[in-house]
Amino acid sequence: MTSVTLDHVSKSFSRVQAVKDLSIKIKNGEFLTILGPSGCGKTTTLRLILGTLRPDEGNIYFDDELMTDVPVYKRNVGIVYQNYALFPHITAYENVAFGLKARNFSKQEIDGKIKQFFKLLQIEGLEKRYPRELSGGQQQRVALARALVVEPRLLLLDEPLSNLDARLRASLRHELRRFQKWLGTTTIYVTHDQEEALVISDRIAIMNNGQLIQVGKPLDIYFHPKHPFVAEFMGVIKERLKDLTSLGVT
Amino acid sequence: MKFLKTIQLSFVSISMFFIIIFPFIVVLLLSLTPRWGYEVIPTSYSLKWWAMLLQPKFLRAAINTGIISGSAVALSIAFSTYVSYLLTFRQFRGKETLFLLMMSPMYVASVVIALGLLIMFPLLRNTPWILIIGHFLVVTPVTFRLIYGVMRKIDQNLFEAAESLGASRWTIATDIILPLTKSGIIAGAALALGLSMSELGITILLYGPSWYTLSVLIYTESQWGSIGLAAAMGTVLIAIASAAIIIVHRLGAEVTA
């Protein structure tokens, strides 16, 4: 259970300024979505919080702890990627056990925790399979189990649903939200999908060109955009809804 | 058109046979006959040359070759793996230069490398060390290219995910990166072993009275006129090299450097 504070954070790559003077506070237990078009700096922001990138300026805090110079492996942050990033040469069980082994848990403790999480994520019976023997949705659940089993202070999700087909995406979306509420882990979710952001989040942070444009509750963002970019970006959905209405679908 | 294609294919296969396979067969026949005059194929056969291979001189050469090639390849694999790791998973200046440096022995004439080593390490003459260093230089571009080729295709997210789970750099290297680079390491070792055991260019300048290799003996014996003996040793080397090629081919699907 952790709150995250980004305090005037900036990051540049050679010539491109990926994140410009970003300040935001993510509350304890909150589900925050960072939404924006590709190249807007959302993944860079995520990697700054994860710790694989160090900000050029500004600071990052977990609760009141200064994390700016704390290395990745000491931050206790879980991450799930779009491509799942499961270790391909070991089984689902060993993938999930990896973080527990690094924390020197005993074999019984590891066994118990893994059983619990495989049950929770409904992937029982897949323990001995290798990642290539699992479907996309199953891989996603294993990746989620791997990130959550170590009880991270913070869960980062980098477009975790984009590689799945539309129906699975919709059902996993709700499931993800349920887990998060149940576990109470502060979660930062990165996506470029407006619809996904609207249904899953407590709050949405909209980014463009490395800058934070607007932060707010989904309905506020949707009905009261404070910036032409937000209106235009969220407007994509309104257009789609209009199309659907005219076809008599909704 | 089909006719032309057939001609093309048969031309390729026939020339391959004469250029690559035919010399092997001749070497094998040479090692099995006491005398080969003007006949098309030898008329009498014996294992005379193969029996002579059991003399101490040749056993010594075989042991030397094992020691020198084994050590050079082992060192080269370790070094190439480490450099590949740095190039793939660490950020620093001069990556380009390091890459070129690793490949450079390939572009320098082996005679030049040998002369350089002789002048730099006069005290190491007639020791295995100077040969090991020389062979290390010859095989490193090959091992490096194969290992780096496999390692750089490892998803960077795997490294980050492992790090976020609390694994130390050492654990990530031994538990994630090394197993995923295995195919490159095996292929590199097999190819480098074949290359090192048949290496002559550097070896002929660096060998000493007690530290000589099979390839040096093949050369000197054939210079002295003992073609059959040289052929028997050559057959041994061909067998080892073929084994290496088969290993590399088996892993071929995974290895594209």
C-alpha cells in the first residue's frame, strides 16, 4: 500500500524530451491510468517509476520515501508488459517462483503462495507448462501472478491487454479491476485505448508530447475536457458511439 | 526453362563435389594406402599410417592440440559471453568501438598477429601460453559473433522484469541470460574448436620444439614427403570438424548471427 509522488520530473533522450516537468500524486490503493497517443511519454513515465530510467530533473517518492536513486531491484514494484515477458526457458510455476526465490522464501512458503495465486488467477493445472504452450490470455495471467505474488508496493501495467482479442480483452479488463480492488495494490496502468481507460480507472491522466494535460475521474475527463487536445482525443469515442447509434446498435 | 534449371543445379552440385567432397575422399584414401602411384585408385591398402599415429610424437601433438584449442576456446567463450552481456544489457559510451575491436582479429593477417605476439611476449616462446593467446585471437571473432547474435535478441523486458522481482544482476545473468544464450555458446564452441584445431597460419610461427599441434605436424610431415601420415592426421581433423559442423547445424534454427 503506497502512494506515489512525481515531483517536477523530466527526462530527455539525446534530442527528444520524453517527459516534461511532470507532477502528479497517485493515492494509496488507487487505479490510475496514463492515457495518450503513442510517443506521448507514458511508457517513459512508467519506466521512471519502475526505476529502469533515472529522471534528469525532479524526484520520485513512494509515500514519503525518496526513490529517485533507489535501484529497480530494491523498489519492490511489480510490472506486467504488453508482450508478457515471461521467461521462456522455465515453466509457469518457475516463472512465478522467480521473485520469491530472489527473496529467499522457503520451498514450502513458495509452494503455498503459488498455489494461492494460481487459484486466484484461475490458472491451476498450468504450472508445468512452458510459456510457449500457453495462450495469450493464460500468459497474461501467469505474468500477473508473477508480478503480484511478491506483494509489490506498486503494480505497473504497460498495455497488458493490447495483444489479446477484443472479447478476452473486455472480460480480462473487469477481472483485472476486481483483483486490484481486492488486493488494494496501488496500480498504474498505461494504455492508448480511451475506452479501456474510461471503464477501468479511478482516475485518468492524459499525456501528450511528454506533458500532463489533464488528470481527473473518467466521467470528468469525458464530459469536461479542459484542453482542446483532451476533447479531441476522447472525442474519438463519441464519434464511434454516434456511428453505432446511427446503425441502431446501441 | 526447366532444362536450364536442371543444368544449373547439376553444375552446382558437381562443382561442390569436386571442390569440397573430393579432396576429403582423396585424403582418406591416401591415409589407407602404403603407396599410390599413377593408378586412378590405390591398388593395395593398409593401416600402416594409422599405426604410426600411435608414436609418442603424434600422441604429444594430439594432446597439445587438445590443451591449446580447449583452453583458447574456453577462454574465448567466457570473454565473448561477458562482452556480449555488456553490449546488450549495459549502457556506456564506445559500444561501437568495442564491437569493432572484438571483430578486428578477423581482418588482420594472421602472420601479422603472430609476429606481434612473438615480439610482445618473448618469454612465452615454446610455452603453450603464446599459442593459446594466438588461438584465442583467431577464434574470438567467431565466438563473439555467434554469442552476441543470440544474446542481443533476448527481450530487454525480461531483464527489467527479473530486476523488478528483486533478482540481483548475478542471478539474472546465471538464471535468465545464460540459459537463453546456450545455443549461441554451444555453436560458438563447436565452430571455434574446429577452427582452432585446423589453424596453421599463426601456429606455424608460434610453435616450439615441445609445443606443436596436429596441424603443424601435418604440414611438416607432408613437407618431408610422408603424405600418408599427414593424410591420416588430416582425416582425424576432418572427423572432428565434421562433428562440429553437425552440432552447429542442429542448432542452426536458433542461431542466426
